[in-house]
Amino acid sequence: MLGKECWCWDWDWENISDYYPEVEPKKFSLPSPLPKWPQGKGFATGRICLGEIEVVQITKFNTIWGCSPSFGKSNCVSFYKPDEISKGYYILGHYCQPDGEKHLTGYVLAAKDLSANQNQKDTVRDSVSKLPALQKPLNYTLIWSSDSIYNGSAYIWMPNAPVGYKSMGFLASVEPNEPDPDEVRCVRADLTENCEASEMMFSSDSVSLKNQFQVWTTRPCKRGMLCKGVPAGTFFCSTTTFSSGDKLDIACLKNLDSSLHAMPNLEQIHALIKHYGPTVYLHPDENYLPSSVPWFFNNGALLYKDGKNSGTAINSKGSNLPAGGINDGEYWLDLPKKDDANRTNVKCGNIESAELYVHVKPALGGTFTDIAMWIFCPFNGPATVKIGLLSIALNKVGEHVGDWEHYTLRVSNFSGELWSVYFSEHSGGEWVDACNLEFIEGNKSVVYASRNGHASFPHPGCYVQGSSKLGVGLRNDCARSKYYVDSSSQYQIVAVEYLGEGVVAEPPWLQYMREWGPTIIYDGRSEMEKIIKHLPFFMRFSVESLIELFPTELYGEAGPTGPKEKDNWLGDERW
């Protein structure tokens, strides 16, 4: 009988297709063909100029090798070589993806050197920029080999860049000899930015191997609307322990073309929204529906100023709201007064008037477009706690006025293809690849808004926010119903900064940087105590331990702020 320390992994490194040709992953295709996008600039032309280099997006690959499926594909990764590289372009590294997925979901960039042409045009250039933008590696360093564990044939190589250049990724092979230096290119250092470990795809710890080996996806260290870092789509490998956010020895590219010529123009933005705009379904038992912002103002919403007991009516455009500045707590919005018969009506919203408020911005150095779609609800309902098989609706805890939620479409500027969608879920969120979305009409996906809280999710069901291990958390119930908003038609573009001033007029209410609801403090402890008393003895927790499982905003929060005060307005989504 094998002891706990005698586990071994049969590292049979071979081309996966030789074992399981039927599960060889292929590139995902959207349900419907892409339309012919309106013309203009460099959007969806297949190539993007980053200054002294031009890049194309490679999504076709040939398998190099991967873990033996007999161990369990959920614990394995496969490595791929980019295929169909156009003449004059060079890969920057190979691609890696966890096994067990039906589709290849990523890409790598191939680069073309434009610096020679630019050097001929420019008469005054410093000595660094006279160097070619791309250069072969001097040689390679063997980072890891399966021979150190088992007699197999798997090798990972780090290109050694010449002085003044940086490597963008690693190569994988089944041969012990160094790869050909002509297979990959390094990039001149001033055309790169730092990158960091993003998501760990594989760790030898997960299979009890003695020697350390990790495989990570990478991302630019600085991300957001104003950042220039462009991920090459390659992977990072290490025989030492790394953590998400750690700076890496390899680099990402930098977009030095300030014109952002690959970003869509206004006509193309409308075409993208009409083609991809999801339908937002609310729960059948939802009592607090969305509305438009003007409807909220026109139906009695009030502006309050600190030190004054009475509120001020707000005009339909919000032009009498204090604009700009910071959220100093001096102003806030609220529902109509308690003695106003319209107060309950406003809390329940008006879905007929509802629309999505769209912010369009560059992502990943202008190689992608993020279409952030914001939805407004006048009121956020109380939370429901799930403890094991029990669900307990809270009376007040979780309620607040003025609920802003959003989801974000990420579109490739190489092709105009929908790449992924970010679902904002209370204090967190997740990116979901296009292949894992639910589509209902052509390439339009579905967004499910959770009951009372309106957080966004990709599929129906009950999502529990808290401790899955203990079976305790907040319920987020999602289902289709007659309540829905079609964002492909019910939308308003409110901001596209990269198009310049005057192209899109931002509504006055967007400049309101204060709170959209009053500060509320709940007596969460007393409500938790009531819950605990009704639990079976074996399921009881201490009040402190139960409170720790839930987000702090559940028990009290300042009024929520509007879209422009959120971190992701200028920054990237949580990624």
C-alpha cells in the first residue's frame, strides 16, 4: 500500500491529440458571423500599429505537448505553438492554457518591425531608437524539464535577450536541444512595459511533486484607460514560488501610438452595441426594478446638503446638482419624503424608462475596447442569508437608496470580436470568456441581475457570496422573467473620452461626484443574533464569526457613488 509520501504522477508528455483527438480544443466561434463594421480608422483591420512595431493577433495553434489525460485534465496544462504567421511577422513566445476546456480562449501577438521605415523618415533620433525594434535572442536558458521528474520529453526555454532588449515569453519543446534563435523575437526595452503574474494555470504542488514548477498568465503591471501596456498573450514559467501581482522577468509591449487609431469611432461603437448588447433579465420576484436617471429625478428624488433638513428638487438633466470636486460627504440624494405618496412608487423603479448608460474606453493599451454598461436602480432591497439548507430574509440589512451596477464588454480591436464580459458582483466580479456566455439572439448574450441586489451574473441560479466551505453567505438569486432591459437598443452613450471633447456630450448628472443615497448604519449584530437563535444547535456560530463571513457594506454604508467615482472608470476591472 502506498503511503501518503509515495504519490507519483505518470508524466507521459506527448501530443494530446495522439491520445484524445476528439477533445483537441479549437478556437471558439461566436454563434453568428461578424457583420461588416462601418469604416473608419484602424478598427477591426487585423493589424494594430504600436509605434515602431505592428502586431497581429494569432488565435490558431498547434499542440506541442501536455500532461497525460490519465491523471486528470483539470490539473494539467497544454502548450501550443502559434500557427499561420504572416510573412514579416515574428512570434514573441508560445501559448499555454489549462486542460479541460473545450475551446482555445486566448491569443498571442506576432510583431513586425517598422523601425527601419521610421528611421528613414526621422532625421534626428537618439542612439537607442536607431536599434531595430525586434531582435533575435542570443540563446536560450532551460527553465524546466520533465526529465527531472520522470523520463519524459518536455522542455521550457527562456529566450536570452541581447543588451537593450527584453523577452516577451517562453518557448516549449519536446526536444532537448535549444530552439532555433530565429523562432522568436525579443523587443527593444523602450518599447516594453513591466508585466506581472496574473492567474496561476498550473502548480506542481497540486499533484504532490517534489520539485517546484508553476505556470502563470501575465498582464501589464499598470492597467486602465490611460495605460499603455499591451499583453503579448504568452505565459510565464518558474521553478520558484510566485504570487499574483509579482513582477516578472519577461515584459509586455507598450503602445506608443498616441492616436489610438485602432479604437472604434462613434458609428462603430453604435454598431458594436447593437450587435453585442446583452439583455438584462431581472428576477421574477424582483420588487426594486431599474429606471432611467431622469425618471428618478422627475418623480421626486431630492438633493440634500449637510446641515439642512429639507431637500431640493432635481431637474430632469441633473444640471442643478453640484458638479465636479470630490466625494466630501457634503451632499447626497434621497427618495421623496416619507410623507410623500410617491416614495414607494419611486423605490420600485420604472423598467419602461430604464436604459443602460455606456462608457467606452481603451483597454490593454488600445488593443481592446471596453464597453462598460451601467444600470441604475432607485433602491437596493434587503439581503437574504443562506446557512446550509436554510435561507433567512433580512428585514433592513442591505437596503440603500441609489444602486449603480454594471457589466463590461471587452471587444478585440483586431477583429471587432467579443472576447469576454466582466460581471460586476457587489464588491467583486469576474471576467467570463465569450465561449462560456449564454447567447439568446445572434451574438447578444444574457446578463442576470440578482434579486434585490442587482449584481450581474452570466447564468441563472443561486450564487452565494461568503464561505462556500461552511455553506454560509448571501444569496444572489438569478432567473429569467418578464422584467428585462435590452441594452442593444435601450442605451445612451455618456462618455467616450478618447474621441476628444464635444464628440459625446456627458449628461450633467454624470458630473455629480457625491453620494446617490444617504448614509445608513444598520444594527447588524442584533439581526445576526436573531438568526443564530433560530438555527439548530449544531449549526450555530458566534455572532463575530458569522459577521466576518459577510462583506462590511452589508451592515452599513455611505450612500453609493455614481459611475464616475468608481475605480474602474479610469482603471481596469478586477483582473
